[in-house]
Amino acid sequence: MAGSVDEEALHQLYLWVDNIPLSRPKRNLSRDFSDGVLVAEVIKFYFPKMVEMHNYVPANSLQQKLSNWGHLNRKVLNKLSFSVPDDVMRKIAQCTPGVVELVLIPLRQCLEEQQRRRKQGTSSLQELAPQDGTDYTDVGLSQKARGEGAPDPQGGGQLKVGRLPVPWPLGYSQVLQGDRSFVLQIAEKEQELLALQETVQVLQMKVRRLEHLLQLKNVRIEDLSRRLQQAERKQR
């Protein structure tokens, strides 16, 4: 798995995701996909019978996110001859910027290849067909967007991302319009924020430790002062 993704590959990835109806508003790819639920929805969009969504619980806790990803790995991705390493799952669950893209890009290739193979082998178009078009309107896509962006059973099941309708609301691809370096800047700022948060936590621990030591010293000073006063009284 590559360690970085060029801007064009990111752009195509965002356009691809924008064409898939998801249950949540599309805001931040790293956070939106961190619990594995939307990944399950993406796979279900291609192969509805392969995924049972009740097995994937929307989560904020790291433990539940890893549980979702583990189940997805064992029960679904394994059937696609695809696997996400444990360390990568953890980074995704922790919303590490730029990691989930490294999974989604090859996953897209895998899904489209599996779709082509199944179509050629079984001709089960009903199994591979996209969900009802009304799901697209739920995320603000027009009839034209559905026609150009959805997987086409007659065209080999590939997503057409070459030409897109304008405007294109509520999509990850909007981030790349204009200055594409904005994405990299956001990722860098998020990394800086995480580093600063860790620094703050370390400093807070040091402050608490110093406060504790100060309390102990105050107790010791009071004890010595009391003994000194007692000794002075005895001398009198």
C-alpha cells in the first residue's frame, strides 16, 4: 500500500465517493469513515447481499470502531480477497489524516474488478445493480448526476467520473475545487493539532505532579514548624 497519494488520485477518489449515497452528511473523509460504517455502505452499494448493516454500529469510541473494522475485515473484505492490516485499522479509527484514502483507493479498484468478474461469470445484474435513485436525492444529487455518476450495469459497472454536473453539492470533491493544496494544508494542521493536544496532556500531567509535590512539601514544612515550636516551648 502506497504511503502517499497524488492530488489527481485524491480528486478521483472524492468524486467516486460523492457518487455513492451515504447515510451521513459528507464533511471530513477521515472522520466520516473512521468507524467503518460508511465503508460497509460503499460495499453494500455494489453488492447489497454481501453486507448486513445492523452489524456495524456508528461509534465514537476507539474500541467500537475497531470492532466494526474487525468484523468488516473478517466477514466482508475477506470475501473480496481484500484485507486491512491491524495497524492501518487503528490509524483509521483514530482519524489519522490521509490513511483512509490509502484503503479506499485500492478498495474501489477491488470492487469494480469484482463487479466485472461477477457480471461476466454469473450475469446477475440484479445482485450488482445500484440502489434506488431516490437515495441520490437524499444527498442532493440531480437526475443528471445519477445518470452520469452511478455505476452503469450496461457499461461494465464502472463509475463514470470524467465529466460531472455543476453545481456539485455536499461532496468531498468540493474541497479540491480551487486551491488543491488546501487538502494538504488541512491534513498538516490536523497533525499539528494532534501533536499540540499530546503536548498539552503531557504538560498537564507534569503540572499535576508538581502540585502534588508542592502539597507534600507544605505538609513537611508545617510538620517541621510544629516541631520547632514544641522544642522552643520546652526550652522555656
